[in-house]
Amino acid sequence: MLDVGAIRSEMPITRHYNFLDHAAVAPISGRAAAALRRFAEEAETHAHVRGAMYPEVKRIRQQSARLLNCHPEEVTFVKNTSEGLSYVANGLSFSKGDNIVTAGCEFPANVYPWMNLRSAGVQLKMVPEDKGRVPLERIVELIDERTRVVTISAVQFASGFRTDLAKLGTVCQQRGVLFCVDAIQALGCIPIDVRAMKIDFLSADGHKWLLAPEGAGIFYCRHELLGLLRPSSVGWLGVKNPMNFCDYRLEFRDDARRFDGGSYNVPGIFALGASIDWMLEIGIDKIWERVRTLTDRLVAGVQEKGYRVVSSRELSEASGIVAFVSATHDHARIVSHLRQEYRTVIAAREGRLRASPHFYNTEEEIDHLVEHLPAH
């Protein structure tokens, strides 16, 4: 059992809000905030003189690899999910007539980088959402001999539908298709194992379930594919000997740092690393078990109140997002009323109310949300 009281002491937002909107921009953890302060103090007092910053970046890369179950050489840092996905879209070589398969309900970060390939004659094939789900068999049906990449969100932002990444990854491997994952709505909440799930590329910013600041995220590229993915943004830090400043040799690194254009967002990475450390200390499996308990309670509550739940609650399809609909009340007004009157934070997305509790939330906070929703 998690010590929720101790965990909540590390989330100062609990003193001010019933925050149930981690699928949007989440609060940063107390540990992340402390890491930012440590960075600021070091930078203010010592600049780079003591050499304390880049060894810490290296350690955080190792922790990020632990989170994904991969090798540190397969991981680098990005400023957002879109950047990592664009590395893949812009770094692969496509031919006219190739196609990309995705879902028709993806967040735009996982659409526009691929849509941008249309000018090269690459088709984007999209599976429509079906009552809150993206059926795996529909994705598989669209894969043909010209499919180069299947790109999918681990969890869909508007419905909370969780893709069975292991099954889809196996299909892609069998068909010789590359498998790319937008993991921002899962990483930090649901276990992700890139090896077991046969994921080739993954990108996720830290500002949702990882409880880190915006502007610092993780990009993964399977080692065997590093040579296949051409760096599309070239800078001084991506070459083999970056500190040999005037020995100009455009020889890319042999690891994922080949995609690094220039200086890192070091304070953001420090904060991201602090939250990752905390979550690994607790255990992602335990975090997911806690989130599942809270969301089950939420689903039962809103259904009893007369709302229709859109999110699938099948064990293999549920996530930390619960999307639900009112047949009689305006969703935007509900969101505003909850925030202004009860300091309870949820969101409205794509014609649905969306609540996304994390492991530090309590059963009482779930009950308060349900209690303050207008009845039908």
C-alpha cells in the first residue's frame, strides 16, 4: 500500500486545489521544484565552474532509460513530444506512395508531423474513433505493403482509450513496419516497456503524468534504427567530438544524442529527473494500481450521478483519463463552476468532460468531484 499522506506532502498543490487534470498541464512535484531551486542556486553562485551539471544530466538519462526499460544510449532529451515525433517523420526516407497509419482522434502533435509528408507523396491513413475506442483490428486492417510507420498514442487524450502496445508492436514487427508511440498520456502513470512492447520510437514531454515542467521530455530510438534515422536538425552537440570546437567534422554520434541540436534545457531536465527518481522509487506498477483504483471509483460515481462514461474500462484499455458526458448540462460551465466554487480542476475536451487523477489524489477528492457535479 502506498503511504498517500507522505506522498501528498510532496505535492504542495494539494493545499490549494482538488487537482484532477493531469492529462493537461500538471503541477510539478515538490522534488521537481527543489531540483529547479538547486539548479538556480548552482548557476547563480558557481556558473559552470564546479562541473556539477552535466554529470547530473547523464544520470537522468540513465534513469529515463530505466523508466522505459532500454539502454541509456537509446535515449535523449527533447523540448516537447512534437520534437521527438518530428525527428522520426523528418528523419526517415520515404517514397511517393508510402503511407503512415494512425488514429483519427490523435492529439495534433502526432498528426501534423506526418501530415507534413503529404507534399512528398506520403499518405496518412487514419482509423476513426469508435465509441471511445480505437479498435486494434481496424489499425491492422489499414497496414499494407506500402505502410512504413504505425504511429499511435499510448493513451488517447480525449477518450482515455489505452492502446495495447504489446499486441500492436508485435503486429508491426511481423509486418516489417516501424512502430512509433506518443507516450505523453501514459508515461509516469502506466508502465511502458519499449522492449516488451517492441516499440521503435517513443516521445513524451514531462508536463503531464511525470509531474515535471513543460519544455523537457524524453525521446527513445531503438539502437538498431539510429543509423536509419537521419538527424533533421543539426547542431554542434550531435557530433562525435563536440568539445573539439574548430575541428569541423560532421560525424554524428553513435547514440541518440546524435539528435541533439545544441545546449540542453538543463533546469527542465533536472526537474524531470527528480520526478522520475521519485516515481521509480515508488514503483510505476504501484502508481498505476493506485490510479486504477481512483478512476474505478470515479466511473462508478459519475454513472450513479447520471453521466455517460465514454472511456473504456476494460482492463487492457483503461487509463488515468475518465471522459464522461452530460446530456443536459453545458460542459464548459461545469468546468468553470467546479474551479471557481470548489477549487476542483478538470477539463472539457472534444465534447466531453475529462478527469485525470494521479496517485497522490485521495478517494475523498474523487467523492468531492462527484458530489459537486450537477445532477441529472
